[in-house]
Amino acid sequence: MKKLLTTSIKVKKTKNFYLIILLMVLFFIMGYVHNNNLAYITLFFIFSFSLIGMILGRVNIKKAFYSLPDIRIFAGDKVVLPFKKEGDFFAEIENEVIFEKRGINKKEFLIKSSYPFKLAVFYKKIPVKVLVYPALKGESLKTAFFGKEENDFEGLKQYNYEDMKYIHWPSLAKEDLQVKVFGGKKKGRELVFDYSKIPGNKEDKISQLAKWAYEAYEMGEEFKIILPDMEINSKEGFDEVFKKLALY
């Protein structure tokens, strides 16, 4: 998790600000025309109120900082970035985004606040740099490597939001919900994903490799990815594998 720096502050005045200006003009005219001290005193308090509000608003947005924890982001997916407030301030930040391309992505996110009296909206931006994993597109791993039939029962595993048709219902009575595991591949055999044998352009190939790797990790299968100038092994770990695919 790292603290994110921000850009300079910008201010957009609201309708309330102009209403306050109009009100001060009216009280000034009343005081001047009728020589009314109460009007001048009221004008002074309105001016003080507005000035304090603008100062507090700028101070508030100035100390508004956020940090962003490390998360997994895939190209093409809509993601809500889990920004974390750093300090005590009143502001909101836009956090929904879609990163279209894999690799290192840079984007600015807007922080805004109308604190404390809604006389103005104070803005500043956070520049964010994130690593985006490839989009998961292409043929499924089961279709490409196991065939469409799943007749070979291999055992049970802990339930992890799999399709309901795979649930082993007797395990529910023991309050330990499990699912059936099927597969046509022989155990102990490593899957090989070869870049050169996948049709399409470079992005199509990387997306297909990413989809197979993602599904292989879900299924607990070991694999190796063969790229033109390097090899990636599943034993390197999920994030290391996808980092290399993202930056390739």
C-alpha cells in the first residue's frame, strides 16, 4: 500500500456563493442608503462566515490524501478501486474505472469536497499508476485441454462458489459443503500453453494464455507457458505469472 500524491487545488463556486455575494450587496446598500449600522454588522458577519468557509474548505481538501492497496486488476473489467483515507477530512473520490490495456496504466482520479458550507467545490487529482493484468479471453481450459466431457470423477474439494451441479449434497449434512471434481487429464501431468500455437494477434494470444492460466490456478493444475523468448512456470505464483504476461 502506498500513499498517493496529489495535484494542485482548483475551486468551482456554487450557487450558494453567488447568493451570499448578492446578500452582502443588498446589506451594503441598506446600510449605505439608510445609514443602518445593523446592516453593516450583518454584512460583516456574512462576509466573515463566507471567508472562514472558503479557508476551511481549502485547508480540508489540501489535507485529503488516499492510499491504494495492491489489488488484482484485469484489462476490460470494471473495477472499484479500494482507496483508503489517510487522515481526518471530508471529501469523496471517484473510484470506478475500466482499464482497457494490460501493463502499466496511469490515470488521474478526482477528489472533491464542498465542505463546510457548500459555497464552493474544491478539487484536486490523484495520479495513480497500476499494473493491469491481461484480459481473460478465449477458449476455456476445459474445452481446449480436457475436452467437453467431464466423466472422470477425481474426488471432492471444499466448496468455493462452483456451479451447483457439482455440489456433493451429502456433505451438507455434515456442515462441510464440498464439490465433486471431474477431469479427463491424468494427474501429475503438467499443462503446456504454447504462445506460437494460439491463433490471432499478440493481444489475442496473451489474453488466451491468461485465461488458461487463471482457470488452471482455479483447478489446481500445474502448467508452463512457452513464449517466444521465455518460459513461465505456474510454481512462480499467480501474481508473478500474471505480472510477466502483463508486461510481455
